[in-house]
Amino acid sequence: LHTGQYALSAGDDRQVQLELLEAAGRQIVDAGMLLHAGHGLNYRNVQPVASIDQMAELNIGHAIVARAVMVGMTEAVREMKERIESA
């Protein structure tokens, strides 16, 4: 799933974009494919996407690398994993 529109959205539109991702995710899973998502995901918006049923993989690069500049890669990855796992 391309999560760019979700990442750019705000307010009520964010919920609409999330619902579109959830519907597309169901179609992907129903077609027998693994569900992956990414683009524009960060520490503030990742949890709703991570909680989509049967999400197999999230592609999050820029946010983690940008955070790693401040806290180191190990800590940046740990923080993101905590957010994903608590979703």
C-alpha cells in the first residue's frame, strides 16, 4: 500500500485515507498476497497503519534515519519498533 496520501492528510481526511488503506488491505489479503505498506510514515502517524489487519511489513526509512541523527540508529529503530508493536 502506498501511504503517501494518508501521511499528507490531516483531520477528518486522515481517517478517510486510513479507511481506504484498510479496504485496499483487505483486498490484498483476500487475493492471497502479503500486506506491505509505506511512504511518508513516521513516528507520529505509523500506529494506525501498523494496526491494519494482517499487516506484514512496513517500509519506513527516512523517519528512522532522520531520528538516528539525533539518538543513534539503535535507539531510533527501538523507538519505531515500540510504536509498531503497541499498535
